[in-house]
Amino acid sequence: MIQFQYERVSTPAAALSALSNSGNAKFIAGGTNLVDLMKRNVMSPRKLIDINSLPLKHIEQQNGKVTIGALALNVQVADSKLILEKHPLLSQALNAGASAQIRNMATVGGNMLQRTRCHYFYDTTLPCNKREPGSGCGALQGFNRMHAIFGASEHCIAVHPSDMSVALVALDATVLVRGPKGERRIPFADFHRLPGDHPEKDTNLQANELITAVEIPDNAFNQHAHYYKVRDRASYAFALVSVAAALNIDGGMIKEARLAMGGVAHKPWRLTEAEKSLAGKPANEDSFRQAAAIAMQGAKAYKYNAFKLKLGENVIVEALKTAAQKA
């Protein structure tokens, strides 16, 4: 790990000022991903700006939405009575991610910004366009069991690791950010990027901006929601495939649906066409299997991850079945 400077700030304005006055600086809160990357020399910021004292830890409801501060801890959000009542899908996704120790340190903003766990990205002796643009993608012809089946490019087939983000994209969340030009709002579906020609860019957050909060609009998905994660071991493992499923059911019929997948793309993967196919259909396995088939259209496998094609379809069906059975 290289030497670095450290500065603690107490207001968003001071954080942005420190960032603008520093070359190659990064904000740090829980540090559960950034510190690991620094230890492995994958990232080498010259300055860390500690933002833990910023007043961004709130979880509150007002004006038809729940607002979660960027520095709220994952465990606080998952255990919040408000979240459990209004958005249990988010609580389930958070509890499915990482270990209890990590959840006790990780923040909402940091969770959104965590980087891929692709082993070609982490190993600095291997080629990786995300870590070193132009060096190539080792995963394309390498061991790609964990990699993308949607939205990949010839430059990168890595997947986004966050469980929380899969639930937030399904719940139509909005990201609030602050920069030198003031505040702006980014739909969660547009926050993360597909790799395209620039896989080194994970999000559409500008280099001089700070995430301040996430907003989730009120909805009718608090009764029938389920987050289903398939992984190699029961804890502290990233998803092979995960699905966030939420249904608004009335009289056995689906009025509205929300679906998103994790472990399959460079960003949380929203399944809008599958959602549309479920509207007005009975909440039964036939409807779910039809939606799953639609969801998997366009998926492309690589040498070692072809199993994800069938697995993805089955996980969608099981997530929907479990969500529908909840009361």
C-alpha cells in the first residue's frame, strides 16, 4: 500500500472542497472495499477524505418517500422498522450481502460504489481493462464462471457485486448527489453503467460529486416481496445469480410487478419486459415461467458460465413463487 494523506471533514461543503483541492483523492467511510483495493494496489489514492462525521445517517419518511442517508450503515437500514414495514425487499437484500461484520461497517453510499470482485480486476499481474484501460479483458478467454450474461462488451464481462443495489433498482429508487454546481437526482437505473468502451467507469457519478442520500417512493410491494440469492456458500459469498421480486396482488391477480437480477451484468439488471408480462396475469407458476423466459431473452454465456442461463430462469421463478406466497 502506498503512503497517503488523510483529512477528516464535517460538512458536505467541506468534503467537496477537500476533494476539489486534492489530486487523486477518495472519500472513505466504512472502507470495507476501498481499503482492500488499496492493500492489493488495485487503487492508489494519494489522499483519503474521511466523511464519517457528515450528517448523512438518517432513515426517515416524508412526502411519500423514504429517504436513506448515504452514511447510514447497512445493518441500520436492514434492521430499521421503517424499512421492514415499507420496503422489506431492501432489508432482505442487505441481509443477504457479506458478513455481519461487514454490514456493521459498510454504508449505503459505499455499498453502491463497491467495485467488481472479478479476480482479473483484483490480480494486478493479469490484464483488466477496468483496472488498466487498454490492457485487455482476461476473463473473456479465461475462467469466467462468475461473469456477466447480460450487457457485456468485448472490453469487460465483469459483474456488479451489490445485493442492496439490486433491490434499490427494483424499487425505483433515486440517488441524490451534491457537487460544485449544486444538487442533482439520478434514477437508480441510470446510476451504474454498462462497460461499453469504458469499463473503468462504474457509475455516472462525476469525479467531483458526493452521494448524499437515496430515496425510495412509497409503493404497494411490502406484502409480497422476496430476495433470492444463489451462491457457492451460505454466507460471505457473492451471487452467482440473485433476483429481487416484488408483486402487488389483488384477488390472486398481479396488478404490478418489480423484478431485477444481480450477478449477471455490470450493473443491477432490471427486467422491465418481464414485469410488463406479469401485469394482469394470475399469480401462478405458469405466469412466472412465462416472465422468466422473457427475462432471459438476449442472455449470452461464456465458456464457464453457461449454467447461469438455466439457473437464472429458475431463480426468477422461485423468487416470484416465494414472493406470491407471502402475506
